[in-house]
Amino acid sequence: AFRAEAGRVFDWGPYLMSTQASAASVSCFRHVPMHDCWEQMVDGVLVEVLNTDLDVGRDVKVYWIATVLKIYGYKVLLRYEGFGSDGSKDFWSNLLSEDVHSVGWCATYGKMLAPPKSIKDKYGDWKEFLIKRLTGTRTIPPNFYVKAHEWLAEHKIKTGMYLEVVNKMCVSAMRLAVVKEVIGCRLRLNYVDSVEDNDEFWCHMSSALIHPVGWSQTVGHKLHASHDYMTSCLSKVTMQRFGPNDVTPDMFPKSKDPPHGLFFQVGMKLEAIDPLNLSAICVATVMKVLRNNFLMIGIDGSMAENGSDWFCYHATSPCIFPVGFCEINNLDLTPPRETKGPFKWFDYLKETGSMAAPVKLFDKDIPKHGFRPGMKVEAVDLMEPRLICVATVTKVVGRLLRIHFDGWENNYDQWIDCSSPDIYPVGWCEAMKHNLEGPHTRLENQPSTPPVISRKRKGKTQI
Ligand code: MLZ
């Protein structure tokens, strides 16, 4: 019943009420507008909001004051002032909507403020009522809507620009792509030099899967691109002279330095989130060390012979862990496919004559992120990154989150880092006019389309 229809945004309100769930606070997401002023957003703040309980012409906008009863991400349950404990007209809104303002906005901009018709006759003097009611109350920061949109517009990656992005058909290589559309800092990319017409990929502007023009050659990463592109990049990078449509290194956050000045070496073993099956943390090996502290990681026991499924993680990536991480945290570790009997790191290292990457190499900083199990979020299905779906945080392990897609089986779950730009607060899609997939209700004979990136490694049985 809650499934969104094509082109329509899923309606969180009734779903939140029926599941009695909480939602992660906007302040948990550093990549979304207004995250830095969310401490002010507490139950009980007042707003000026469109008054829909009035018989006025469609083009006339009249406002009234409402209390925020409950906050779920950007979504709020509101009650018009004057209703007291009567919840019959409570309604849902989005704090990023055009029709929600701070108290005082109507007076400043000469807009009409009038009580809803159901309570019009309740008080003789509305002015006096409001003055009493408003004393000592709090409101949201002024010009909220405008500020949110200014924040979004500040970002430098725009439609028409070129960048390097992981090749979804062969994740060990990068390709050149052009930005076709930007929705709330999410990019719709088209692979350049593609035989297909609409060969697209979606990711956030600060995704670890995209890089500036010339990046692959700078760090020594495999690149599937034309000879012309490669030679033009070389001169751009060496001269540090880029074109107006090139995405450049300054448009990305500076990558961190590895702790203690220590470095990974080829052959070292570790545990890593499987990039082709994000529900699994696997036994893995450093297959190659690139420049600027980037690593090519392979998943033991399922590596393609040609290395086409090696995956690039930065040495400070929160998605790689030291040997023993899963055991310490009581998580399932996916052993190499050929493992017989229970997997033991000690024996495996001995058998393979390899060395565990020293624990000191891993970034252990755990931010106060605020995510708790049970919180609802909007999450990208990274195997089909065009989709953002209704999801729940089901586990929190330090800075690592397990994301479950509501209504889908657990093998669709994804391990992601708390700072990942691929999760958003409830109400984000609605505010950005992005599609949101509602919880899955499987209808019989429902056609299922294959994922963009293989959802499971072939033959893998663990988890
Ligand atoms: N093509 C897929 C869509 C899966 C989307 C799941 N998102 C959590 C299927 O129907 O199986």
C-alpha cells in the first residue's frame, strides 16, 4: 500500500506512524543541506506554514502558525496553533518545502496570516492568543528554504562537466563520463565513448567512485578511455591546466594521510566489504599499491583471473578492516569460497604464507555519528545506484552501518560507512524531487530486472 508509483514520491507519514519507527536526524548527514543547524530543530518549535484549511481561491496563499509535534529527518508532523490537544487536523510537511517558514516571515514579507476555518471562532482575539502563545517559543532559522538551495548551488560539479568514474561492467577500471544531470548533489553520469545510447551511472558528488580528469593516470589506475583522452590528460595534469568543463582535484575533499606514516604492501591480508556484494565482509588481499595511497583489493577465493574485479580503496577507507575485525565485533566473515570447515585466520595466513596488514594501518577514528539501530533513512541501492529506497539501519558497529531495504530480503542489505554520501535523511527525496522507492511488497510474477552491478558473486553461498 505504501509503494510509490512511478514519478511519485513515497509518502513517509502513514508508514512512519504504522511502523512506529524513528528516523536518523538530519545532523547525521554532512552531505545534505542544513545539517549544520539541526540542533535548533527540536519537537515543539513553531513554523509559519501554508494554511490549507480555508476557503480561499487557489492562487491565494494564506499562512498560519503550527507546532512541530515530531521530527523525522526533514519530515515533520504539524499541528496548527489553536487546536490545543485536538489532533484531528494534524498534517505532514517537509522542513525543506517552499511553504514552511520561520515565525515572523509573514510579517516581514507582508503575507497573510489567518487561522484555519475549523477553529476560526474559537478565540475572539487571535492577535492576543498568538502573542501569548509565541512568547518564549522557538522557531527555525530564517530563510531556511533559500539557504538550503544556496548551499546546493555552491557545489562546483555541474551539468556538462567531465570526470572519471568506475566502470560498472569492470570495476577494476575507470572510464570517462559526462555529468548529464544534478539532483541535490547526486550526479547522473553518461559514460563517454559508449556503444549504448543511455549508458548511465548515478553517484553522489563526493562518492569514492568518481575522480577528477587525469586521476587514473596520476595514481596508476587502469583506465578504459580513448588514446586522445589519455594524451590530453597527461599534459593537463603535468601543466596543471584544465579546461572549463573538467572536474578538477580541488572539487574533492583532500584525502587523508595514512596513520603513523605506515604503508600497505602487496600480498597483505585484510577484511573488506565486498564491492560486488555489499552485504558481505570478506577475506581480502592487497593486490596492487597505487600512487597517493590508493590500493587495489581482491576478494580471496572469488577473484577473476584477469583481475577485472579488483577494486580500488584508499588506504584510509572506512570499508577495509584489519584481520580479526569481524570476530571481535561478532560479525560473519565471508571466507574464501574453497574453505572447508570453519575459517581460521591463523591457519589461513600460515597456509598461504602471507602476512596480516598491521592493525596500525587502519584508520580507527569513530565519529559521534548519531545513527542507532531502527532508524529510518533513504538509501541508495548501490547495485542499482539510480534507486533510492526506504531503508532501516539495522546494526551499528563503530562507524559501520548495516542498511536493510524495507521489504527486501536480507541479502540486499549493505554495509556502509556512517559518512557515506549514499544515505539521506527521511524526506530528502521529496525535497530534492528525486524518486523514492517505497518498501517492497512482492507481487506474484513480478518481473525482476537484473541489477547494474552483479548483486552476488557467482556461486557465493555465505551469509
Ligand atoms: N531489479 C531488481 C530491483 C531491486 C531493487 C532493490 N532495491 C533495494 C529486482 O526487482 O529484483
